Amino acid sequence: MTIQWTELIVFGVLFLGVSGMGFVAARWRRPKDMEHLDEWGLGGRNFGGWITWFLIGGDLYTAYTFVAVPALVFGAGAVGFFAVPYTVVIYPMLFLVLIRLWSVSHRHGFVTPADFVRSRFGSPTLALVVAITGIVATMPYIALQLIGIEAVLKAMGVQGHLPIIIAFAILAAYTYQSGLRAPALIAFVKDVLIYVVILAAVIYIPLKLGGWGEIFGAAQAKFDASPNPGDGILLNANNQLQYATLAFGSALALFLYPHSVTGILASKNRDVIKRNMSALPAYSLLLGLIALLGFMAIAAGITPIGTDMNTVVPNLFDKMFPDWFTGVAFAAIGIGALVPAAIMSIAASNLFTRNIYKEYMKKDASPAQEAKVSKIVSLVVKIGAVLCILLLDPSFSIDLQLIGGVIILQTLPSVGLGLYTRWFHRGALIAGWAAGMGFGMWMLYNVSSPTKPHWAGSAFPLEKFGLDTKMTLYAGLLAVAMNLIVTVLVTLVLKALKTPDGADGTVDDDYFADEGDKGVDAGELEKEPIAST
């Protein structure tokens, strides 16, 4: 495949331009001292409404939006639209949970979800489990962003791994220098480009293809000829349950991801978060339009490069747009990968620094030492994301995000429910996590496809439970159900045995106040009204 020089030059200019903004961001709202996690990892905890809107939008709507969702719609049809209801139902959850988490974190100086769990349940072991889970779940999500960049490079005729390594090095360098300020500043450009490209695509491409009737007709013809009973432009009896559980499970997982929490904790007050939770659903409308690119690709006769389904949308843009605008569209995808990848690596490195390094390696670490370690770990996390691509290599890149969702969902009892109750025993939460994680990994291992015998996604076939049905369910929801059942049962047993709760076996409701450990009084969260500051 020949290199498309016009596209590559436009892409390169825009990509390098926003990368330069990433380095300049270190001087934007520059504090007296960047060597502190509150500054490097949370942007000074002082982002206002507009910055937070672009930051969280750039954080939650990623290269996955541009590449993976349309690729799933192209390959499977209506089930790929699960991302639309999932990003609608998520905001009431975020409103209820993350506003409360912001209040507690702001009051006690928490930087990560595991910080909260450590103080809430008095268990460094449980906090360690939550931290490791968050880091591991984030790896495939960062990998998904790198896959988005790789897809547009392939469409421009650029082969080999060197370009993606260069892009990775640029991302690592400006994240290391500027911290969360870099993606916050770049997010402005990223969102403007995405809105321009998508609005142009949903108007211009249907006109060239003969209208929406032709597009849906071509998609219907393709899926009618498919042997897969779950394919189609409408849901059917075989995939409706998978669609519903996937949407709900993905929504539950999203607010548990460390990068979601990082974007929220960077806000300067609760009102900023409330306004953003009301305004961010505007992105969900955009997501629905992006998903339709999958049907447009079918009508345009697009074929992926080799077996790489992630190249469907880049190839569509390459065929339908003039070269210069294709370069703009590719830059939107590439920049749409840079912003979330930076936030995710920062969030994962904060988890390591606060809940592994400081807890187990250097308890007296200074703020400057914490910031230095977090910067280094952010580089290691990106390397781990590249390994995810090499080792997992899923048929659809969206599988990477869904596999990560199964993993992060196992922190729901500790983080999500822990914000409202301390009834669960810390030992039971660890037992439930182990049961849910083991069950989830077993299900993921047993998901197969025509090209892969194992690890082929997160749609678990119920026939493997001995049921006479072709229906599938999202493995993450089944795994977290197992987690909750075990957690409740073990809690009941331990309470019946009068097993002491807390890190030292004697933690009572006044432990944190007595010890001055910047922790949460066990009764404080229940008593604190949601609307308080």
C-alpha cells in the first residue's frame, strides 16, 4: 500500500502541534511546585466547568469511540450500539457516586479510589487489591488508544511498529513533564476536531452514498447473508440479553476506572461536577452518530486491511473525503487517543505510588518523591499497554475495553457500595473480589470465535452452563454478581463468628479521628448529606 502523503502531512502537522501543546501545558496555570501529586496528578484540584467538561469528555470518549464502536457495528450490527444507552445511564450513576467520592477525597486528601478504601475499611490489603485491579484494568484500555493510532497509520500506508513507538514516546514525554495539565489542554483541540469531522461525515457521506435508505439497505443485505444469528440491523432474541447486560455492565464499570475518578477529583468543587454530569450527555448524541459510520462503511463497500477490523473507519474516511480532510479526520482519531491515554497512565501511576510504593516500600515518602515515582510509573504503564496489544490481539479492539471492564467491576463492592455502607467485612470484600475475578477470568477464557479458541471477547454463551440456548451475557455482570454473593455470605459468617473488623482487629467508628490518619470516620459518610460541601 502506497503512502498517502497529503494525509500524512496534515496528520503529522496537527499531531505534532497538539503534542507541542502537551509540553507547553507544564507552564499553563503553573503552580509554585509541580513536584506534588495534587499538582502533577490532579492538576491542582482546581479545574473549572469548561476545563472539566473537555477533560472528562476527552477521558470517557476516546479512540474507542471512533474506531472500535463503528468496527463492532460493521461486523455485528445493532449490538454495537450498546455504547449509546451505556453512556446515557452512566451519568445518573456518576452523579450519585462520584460527587460523594469527590467530597470525601477533597476533605481527606485522597488521590485514588484505593486511598478511600484504605481508610474506609481500615485495610491496606484491600486497598492493595483495589490498586492492582485498577492498574491491570487500565492497561488494555490504554492499549485500545494505541490501536486507534495504529489503525490510521495503516490507512495512510505507514507500515511497521516504529511510528506507533514514536507516538508512544511523544505521549510519554509530555505526560512525564506536564502531568494532568497536558491532556486537559489538548482536550480542547481534540473535541473541536471530533465534532467537525463527525458532523461533516454524517452529512457528506450519506449524500455521496445515496441517502440513509441506501445505507441501511446495504447493511440489512449484509447481515441477512450472515450465518451468525446475532447479526442484524435490529436486535433479536439471540442478542437482546447480551445488549442489555453489556450496556448496564459497561456503565457500572466506567465510573470505577481510575481515570474516571482522576478527572472528577481534578474539579475544584461539587457544583462543577454537577453541571458537567448534566451537560456531558451531549457526547452521547455524538456517539450515536459515530456508531452509524459502521453502516456507512458497509454501504461504501469498505473492507478492512487484512483482518484488522479497526481500519474500517479510517478506510471509509480515506475513500469518501478529499485527502486534506482525511488527514484532519485521522488527526482527530490520533489526538482522541492521546488525551485518554495520558489520563489513564497518570491514574494508574497514582495508584501505584499511593497504594503500593508509599504503603509498602517507603511509608515516609515526601510529596516530591511520590511525584517522581508516579512520573516513572506512568512510563511503565504505557509499556504494559503495548504488551497488551502484542499478547491479546483481539478480533475487535473493543474487546480490550470489555475485558478491562470485567476486571474493574470487581471493585464495585469496595468502592461504589463502600461510599454508602461499611457493613461489608474487609475480609469478605477480599474473598468476594477473588471469587468474582476467578469466575470472570474463567468466562473470558472460554469465550471463543471462529479465529480464536479463547479470550475472544466478553460475550459469554449461556450454553456453557448447560442451558439449551444460543443467548450470551456480558461476563462482567455475571462475575460481579458472584463477587457480591460471596461478599454478602462471607460477611454474614464473619459477623456471626464475631470476627473483628478493621486493619488491627480493633478499629471502631472513631479510629481515624483518634489516629489522625486522614481517614474517613466509619459513620461519617452515612451522616454526611449528599448536597453538603
